[in-house]
Amino acid sequence: MKLKIVYFGASLAGKSTNVKVLHSILKEKGLTKGDYISMETDEKRTLFVEMFASQINIDDHPIDIKILTTPGQFRLHPLRKVIMKGVDGLVFVVDSQREREKINFLVLRETAAVLKEENMNLFDIPVVVQYNKRDLKDAMPVDELQPICNPWDTDYIEAVATEGKGVLETFQKIVTKVLVKTCQER
């Protein structure tokens, strides 16, 4: 079985940090297959997707998981469309800073539009919301972020990706949700 998990969110929300830290955690456990790939601009902004494959076994059934991120910059809309093709699960990485409230909502709306262009519905795909940057002084309370960033009322994880907090938990939660949905559809 092959799964495609995509991390999406605003520019500088922590998508790349999540995937990089996750790769390190899974590599240490011997669960990576392939390399971590990242192409960044001189300003350390992700220009191209990072991806790596992870393989887990459940009851002796191998499951390959491809993990990607979307670029946060709105000008890279065509690339986001390509990345979203065939997605099985999404992680919405939310920048918890109050000043980023509006951009988080705009990214959510734009992602729904990208998926609609691909004949997919954002509400039909398993999603986990990750409230990142919880360590910052201006981080909004989760109960204020929920109505804006979690229209699914789905599971969420509080995280500080730079410290690895919540990174593995987010990944475990989205993989579980995707596997449950896949099993229900069979």
C-alpha cells in the first residue's frame, strides 16, 4: 500500500521544519527509505517540495508513505496543484502567532480551491491540524484558532517543531486517520 501525506500551510509556518525533524526521528528508528530533499531560496524559503518515503509494517503488510510539503508562497499555486494530486491525507500546519491569523485562513481557503480544481473536496480528505509555534509569546489560544483553522473540527496537535514537540504525534495521527479511512472504503 502506498500513501501520500502532504503538509500545507502559510509561508514560514513550519512545514519544512516539521518534515525535516520527522525525517530525523524516523531515520533514527530505521523507518526511512530514500533521502530528504529540499530546495530553498537564498532567504531559506522553500522553493520546492521536500519529500522522503517512510515504510512501516502493520501485520506484515508494508506501507510506503511519501511525505511532501507545499510551498507557502501564493505565487507558487501551480506547484501546489501538482503536489496535491492523489493526496491521501493532509496536515495543516498553522502558525499560531496572532499576526498570522488572516494568512492561515487564506491558505486554508486557497488549498480548498486547489483541491476543487483537482475534483477533490477538502472535507473528504483526512486532515490533522497542527498548531505550531506554541512557544511564542504572541501565540493565540487554541480555542481562538479552532473556528478559523479547523472547520473540520478534526484532531489537532499543539507543537513546537523546532524542538521536535508534536512532530511525531502529528505524523502518527494523520497516518492513523488515513489508514482508518482506507480500511473503511474497502
